[in-house]
Amino acid sequence: MRFPSKEIVENLRKKYPVGTRVELIFMDDIQAPAVGTKGTVRGVDDIGSIMVFWDNGSSLSLAYGVDSCRRILDESDD
């Protein structure tokens, strides 16, 4: 596994600050929430994983370079 640079991690932290709402697009994990599940960002760790508290109660993180989500700028966009 290749880890992202410090610059990439900082950019992720700017794009996904604590409290940002996201929607799951893809997660390569057998225990992943369903595609479309929404959640709230708890932070970005030092290896670029986006830590999310999913609305279904899960707290699996999105792995940098593997999983994907989109920001929800306004809940009315759903």
C-alpha cells in the first residue's frame, strides 16, 4: 500500500473538515454500509483515511485511493 504525501493529507483535511456531510459511493469492505449511505466526517487521519460516523451507526473509515464518497453541500441536494 502506498501512503499519500503530507500535502495530499492536508488537502483532504481541507476538503473534508470535521462535520462535513458525505454520501458513500464505493467502499471495498465486506462490512461496508450500503452505497448511498450518508454520514458525518470525524476527521482525516495521517494516512489519508476519511473517518466517518455513518448514519446507520457504522464508523468504518474510507481508505485513501480505494474507497470513495461525495460531499453533500446541502441536504436538499439529495
